[in-house]
Amino acid sequence: MNCRSVQTWLLSDRDGVLTPAQHAELATHLAACADCRQLRADVEAALDAVRADAKAVRLPDIDAEWRAVQARINTAAPASAPRTTKRRLAPVVWFGTPLAAAAAVALALFVGRPVPPAAPSTVGATEATAQADYVEVADPNATPIVYTDKESGWLVVWAESADTTHASG
């Protein structure tokens, strides 16, 4: 067992989810490794500090706070003013607006797209030509070279990195 796996097992051991064999292996490693024992002590101290801080936090009484908010709302609104109820919107409006927006976006994408030129007919042609408008290579520092092999008609892409060092000897 190495120190890296001990680091992942420390909290699992604290939660009691390690198997007996894992627990024994962890105990053996901790007995031999002072750094991992110190890490375990640091984790314990940090967890104890978090627990102490959590106990010190004062939580308000939710019911009392809600009553105070309601009292402020009631005193802010004049009693003589009639209350108006807001009319709920129909479900058609809920779905209609997003659907109309989606339709407008789809229409803009399909109508605004330029029509590609028709490919020339190659009926009876003995030679085909490959073409690429864009070539992406994995290395951003690489320079792509693109050419068409005249014999096979294949499109060949070659990328050479500028980082390549050549040994001279």
C-alpha cells in the first residue's frame, strides 16, 4: 500500500465503510508511516473544528421569522385598499412563447443558410478530385499540409509539429 491510497482510505475508515482486510492494511501502513499518521491527525482536527463551528451557529426559529414577515407585509399594505387577485395565465401561453421562439430560431437557421453550388457531373470522367474546406489537427502548434494524390485521388493530410527537435550527429 502506498501513501496515495492511504489518503483516499482515511475518510472511508472514519465512516466505517472499509472491509476488515482494508482496515488491517491501513493500520499496518499507518504504524509504519509518520507522514500518513500526521495526515490522519490533521484530518481529525479539521473535522473536529468543523463540528465545533456547526454547533456554534444559531439557527433562527422559522415560524417566528415567517410571522414577522407576514406582519411587515400586513402593515405595509393599507387596510382600505382592495386586494386584487392576479389572474393565472393559460397553459397555452406557457408553452406558446418558448415554442414560438424555437420556431423563429429554426427558421432563421434554415432560411439563412446559403445553398451550396451544385457539384459538376463526373459521369464518364476518369479522374476524381478530393476537396477539404477545413482541416483540424490535434496539436494546435502543428502545421497541416493537405494535398490530393494524383494516382489514387485520395486526400492526404500531413501535420508536423513545430516542437519537433531534430538530433544532429
